Amino acid sequence: NNMPKDGDENGSAADVLKKGDEWR
């Protein structure tokens, strides 16, 4: 679940992790 959606380009690993959690 490491898809570059929103926040990945921002450079926020925490944001990406949070998004992955929401995608669950």
C-alpha cells in the first residue's frame, strides 16, 4: 500500500503512512 497519491510528492513519509492506513 505504498502508492504515490497525495503527500508522497510533498515528501511526507508520515502523510503517506497515514494515507495507507486510511486506504486499508
